[in-house]
Amino acid sequence: MKCRFLAGLLVVISFGVLTSCTSNFSSSSDGLLFVATQGNSSVYSFAIDLSNGNLTAINKPAGVQGTPRAMVLSPDGTALYGVNAEGSVWSAPVNTDGSLGTVTTVAFSGVNAQDLSPQDLIVDSSGKFLFVANQGNAGDPASGSVLVFAVSGTGITQVGAPVPVEAPGATLNPGPSALAVTSDTKFLYVADTFDSSVAAFSIDSSGNLTSINSLTAATNSVVSSPAGLTISPGGAFLYVTTFGTNQISGFIICDQAHPNTCHDVNSPDGSLTAIASGFPASAGVGPTRMATDPSGPFLFVVGQQSNQILPFKISAGSGALTTTSPANLSVGTSPAWVVTRPGTSRDSVGNGINYVFVANAGSASISSFNYDSTTGSLTQGPVVATVSGQPVALAVK
């Protein structure tokens, strides 16, 4: 691969320069970072040198028919999916050279034009279903919904009508803004920004959703304007960023991993129990997106209003979070997304080196960091400037 960055240095390089470089992407030694930008409705591909975290642009960007809001890679890494602000989902195959193939777009069905406000997109671990959080119209309690799409490769088909998120008799639109799905695809959690709650649904084998009504009331008192959700790598804990209080809340998920928290240990129902100790935890100013480290016990949070990334270590037994050192590092303006990628190199004492990438919508850049896979300690890496601006979503392979 040519046109490498110098590892460990804080450098800002124009994306226009990067696209003129040649890329010898190798699936055996490189990772992939996909960047969706609202400025020109495009998705850029970068090769990640897994030995040092450096990025090199791959070919030309792929255009999407709308304004991208969220993006996710299929579990097998062969397809990329996204959702647009105008009310559509799209898919594209990931080519062997790391570029994207033809983009296919499917419009939402059953959503009124004034209610189109998709905020998040997630795929289940089997790669069978896409779930979309549609925030809806703030003035209409019934307009907030979750849409389900069946996927096969790059084929996308909507499953039934949009599923309302509001509780019976609600007078306020919950405002679905973020999603998390358990690894066994049995339960879906929805962060509702407007009514400061977390809703939950069970998922059947066809992707149909059934509300777990008791969950919303149980969590109303412990979250405030939730903006992000993520589940720990082992599947035992759910973390919620609360934009309104600059904190993270933590919950134990009633499932096979923690049956002792269930009303019936023989029938895990996806209900949540607030973690008693250490929560809520402080998380910068305006915390939103989070990412976990799939190979280690770490959680990374972006503070959208403090322009920071904040690393935490997850206790495997209790789910408690402890800050690592340094407790935070600066990123660009208005960070919108964060992803992690395991690396292949080791430090001087033999600890693995992994990578974190942050999309900075306000400063049109991608911040990169490396971290020790044992301690989670972050070190600033290169910053890549995108010429089109507003990178809002990332996906990594």
C-alpha cells in the first residue's frame, strides 16, 4: 500500500490528496473503514494498515441517493447497509479490492412524509434483519417507529408495517434515536430521546417485533434524553448515553448470560435491571455514540458537545465502568460516530495494539487513535480531513 501516514503523528491531510494515491488493499493484512458524508451524499472507503492504523483511500466514493444518517456492515463483511434522512435504506456489495459496488435503494413503506426522521440502523448478528429507528414527528405521539427489513446479501425487503414505539395512551412521541440488538436476535432495545426512556421488543424468527411493555416504565426514572445504546461484547450489559445529564447508565440484561436477574430463570425475557454500583457514570458533555472493543473489555464514548472521546474499562462480572488513563482526548468538532478495529501489532511489553476512529461532522475530519488492548490507554493518531464535509457515520471491517 502506498501513501502511508506516519504513525503516532497528528497530521491533517486533504482527502483530495488521498484519492490520488494508489491503493494495494490486501484482505489478508488490511482492514476497511467506510465513511458516509452528508456533504455530497457519498461513502468513502479506506484501507486500514492493521500494523499501525494508518489509512489510505480506495478508489472513488460511492454515491447514495439521499442524505446518509447511519451505516452498518453485514456480519460477514460482504455488504454495507445505510439509511438516509429522506426515508430509505440502501445496500452495496463490498468488492474484493475494498471498494463498493452498485448501490441499491429501497424507500420506506407506511411512513408519512412529515414523519420521516430516521436516526439509526443496526443489523442482527446473523445478518438476516436490519432495524431502523425512525424518530418521527415530535407533535405526533404515534409517529415514532421501528422499521424492520429482511436482508439477503444486498437484497432488502421491508417486513410488515412500521412498529409504533409509543406506550398505550401516550401523549408524547418517544423519539426513537438509537438501537441495540442482542447477539441471539431475541431482543431489540430502542433509546427514546423525547420521553427519556428505553423501549424493548422481542423478535421472532421472521423479524416481527412485540413490545415488552414493562421495560419503558422501569427505565424512565434513570435515563434522561438517551442518545446512544450499545451491548457489551459478552451480551450481558446494556449501556445508554444520556445526553441530557452527560452520563452513561448501565443495565443487566435478563438473558442466558445473567439468568439470576430474571423473574423466571428458566425464561429469560430481555428485561433490564439497573446496575446498582457506579452508575450513572460521567461521560463528557453531550455523550452520544459508543463503541465496544470486540476483543477486550473496553467502551469508547464520544462527547458531541465537549469534542472528546472517553475510554472506559468494563468489569466482566458487574458491568461497572472505570475510566482509563488518559480519561479523555480531544477529537474534531461535533463528533458523530465511533468504531473500533483490532490491530495486528504489539507494543514493547507484548500487549496488542487496537484502533479507534471517530467521525467529526463539524470539522469534516476523521480522528484516529490506537490503544493498548490490556489497559485501554489511548494515543492520538493521524487526522484525515474530508473535502466534502460532514462525515456522520462509520463502519469497519
